[in-house]
Amino acid sequence: MSTTRVPKVAGTKPPIPAAPHTSAPAAECRPVDRLAAVQDRLACWISDLTTLHELTERLAGTAGLEDSLREVLRAGAALVGARRGLLVLEPADRLGPDTTVGLGLGHADLGTIETVPHGAASYGILLDDPTGNTGNTGTADTTAEDAPDGNAPAPASPHVPADGDEIIHADLPHEPGLDPRHREVAAHLGFDASYALRLTTERTGHLAAAVWLYDEPAEPVERQRHLVGLYGRYAAEHIARQLELSRSRSTLATLAEELLPARLPRVAGVRMAVRHDTGPRGGGDWYDALPLPEGALGLAVGGVTGSGPSAVAAMGRLRASLRAYAVMEGEDPVAVLSDLELLLRLTEPARSATALFAYAEPDQHKLVLAGAGHCPPLIVGDHRIEYIETSLSAPLGMLSCWEAPSVEVRPESGETLLLYTDGLLHRTGEPMDRALARLHSAAQSAPRATRDDPDLLADHVLRTVLPDGLDTLDSSEDVVLLAVRFD
């Protein structure tokens, strides 16, 4: 008589033991189970590392501080499973810039969120208190006896983990002790939960706080919090570098602007407009318009080689020197540039510069110009649009003895002289001859009403020569465009 066999069912234990020769020893099953568990864990780790690698690569490829903030917000939302959020930048040193960016939130929505008292908002708590302590050190575990109705557990309190770098509001509509305005804003914007993370580095202290919003009561699981925490540490270091770079660029731009005329002078017979954009690394391009004796006007544009603080400082020195030479002998532009070249050779032998100086007598409609390796000015009128050739000479500091001829021009009433630096041409990304042709075409396409106003003409030329964002290109090149209209 054969032994009765009970069929095996996954997840159940047979009531009658199987025969010894038909069952595998328990010791032989456990290694297989452990191996599968290890393989699953390794696959999970590899997936997490791949995700972090992709997100950090995207962050490293961002250009500028604001782009970095938006990418951090977007990546964090993907990691914690949220649809909307905001990131508040408030560096601990209080030197700024302070800004707020949103994901899935408009300006009006961000303004509504900012009506929550700063000390009651998650980001405010994290940024105001270095420890992130809100008075709650964990999720409340309330029993039925402690509940308001005596039957159901009371809603959970905000969860503030021990490290104090994150705050979890898992159920905002029912959370006890929540600021009333916070609850109103959540109901108005339609989010029921939030997760906040502070971005900080050892060197700078806290930099920002990101808050992700959930449409329903929810909170990220431990794995999500771990991943976003790892990403947040890298993101904080990246933001710190971008912040330092942004501050440096802002300082250089301010310095360059302060070294240039605060406003253009008023001179009878001419109207002027200028457009100046400093490159992110700080360039050495300059312009000037200087009233001279007997109603004359000195006009200058130029640029020194290099970029950064040293180029900006050299630009300031050369511009100040050129003003002095213009006052003494401005009626002779060649002499002005010769003196400037001698000064450059004696004081800064390792640097070269291009420059153009024009001595204008508006009442006589007379211009005398000289250039040192600089781009030719463009005269724009109803009957002619042509370049004035002044670039036959080498830049200052390139030859042992600089010399160039001057050129005399008699602009008619209603004509405008455009002086510019080579950055305007370089930012087009085209060869110089094509860039010059583009500038000529831009001036030619200006309507008659635009040509009558130097401000309108300058804007038209910039929009036409540098379309589709080329005017704000992250380039080392400065752009200077000075428009002088003779009435």
C-alpha cells in the first residue's frame, strides 16, 4: 500500500509531513531564499544609483543659479512622488540673492503661499532655526482613548526627524496645532500633505529649503527620503557653487557699470542712447560721451583684452586716461589715441586694446574719427547706410610705434552714428564679414520712425542682430552699442 501524498501549495504548510525521500532539507532552501533576497536588494541599489547618477548629471548641466534651483525642484519631485513644489533660496549669510521658484505653481500661487507666516511655513522653520526644531520631535502615536471622539486615533502631528533637515506634514487638513493660515492656503491651492527638505553645506550653512506638495494625504517612504537626502547633499554643494559664481558675476557687472558713465550728457544738436551688457566673467569693453569746450563732444568706444576683474580694472584706467587726453587735445583724435597707446605700453605692457575716438562738432555737422584696430562705425540715414573705414591700424599695444590716419565725416541732419564693440559681432556666432553684413542689414530694415529715435534704433538693431536670446547668451563677450543722432 503506497503512502498518501498531499499536494504542495505555495505559502501553505502541509498538515501531514511528506515522506523524507520527497522533501528537500530546510538547510538547502534557506541559501536560495537568501540569495534571491540579496539579488533583489542589489537590483534595488543599482536602480537607485542609476537614478541618482542621471539626476546629478542633469543638475551638473544646468546653466545659472535659477536653472539649477528649478532642476533641483523637478528632480526632488520625481524622487518623492510629488506633483508640485517650491524652493526658497535664503542663504545663511544674508547676502542674497533671496528668491523663490515654483514647480506647477504660478506667481499668484507662490504669493498665496508667502502669506503663511514665515515661522509657520515648513521652509521658514527650516531656514530660521538651524536645528529645524519645531517643538515636535516625532509622529504622534495617539491611542483611541486619547482621541477626541474616543474611538478613532487623533490625526498625526508634523513629523520632524532627528536630524532636523526635513519636515513632514502627512495630513494637513486634520493636523492638530497647524497655523490657521497654513491650513487655509493648503485648502485654497488643493494640497493635503507636504514634505520639506533643507539644503545645507558645512561651508556655507543653510542655503535653501525645498517643499514638495501632495494632492492627497501622503508622505514619502524611507527609501524615498533616503534618496532625496543623498540628492539634496549633492544639490546643496552645486547650488553653493552657482551662488558664489552668481555673486561674482553680479559684483563684476556692478563694478563695470560704475566705471562707465552713469548717464549720457545733454549736448545741443545731438541725441544719444546706449546699450551695454557685461559678459558673465566681466569684460573690458567701455564707452564714453564727454562734453568738450566750445560745444564739442568726444565719443569713444573700446575694449581691452581678457576678462574678469583685471580686465575691468584696466578698462577703468584706460577710459579715465582717454578722458584726460580728450580734454587736452580732443580735436586731434590721432593724438588722443597715440597718448593712450604710449600709456598702455608703459603701464601695462602685457595687455592690448582696441579703441575708437571721435571729435564731434554738432553745430557744424562735422566728425573727425580715428580708430585703433576697432570695428568701423556705421552711419545710418535716409539716403545712406554705410561703414566709415577707421580700422586700418593695429590695436593699441601691438606695435612698437602706433600710427593711423584720421577720417572726417559730415553727417546730415537726421543721420545717426552707431559706435559698437566687437562683442556685438562675436555673439552672433558668425564670421566677422557676415556679422558686419547682418548689422548693416539690421540698420537698413529699421523703419523711418525708428531711425528718428536713437533709443528705438538701438533696440531694433540689437533685436535684429542678436535674435532668439543671443542678446542674453552666456558669453564672455561684452556688448556696447552707442547711437548718436545729429538733429
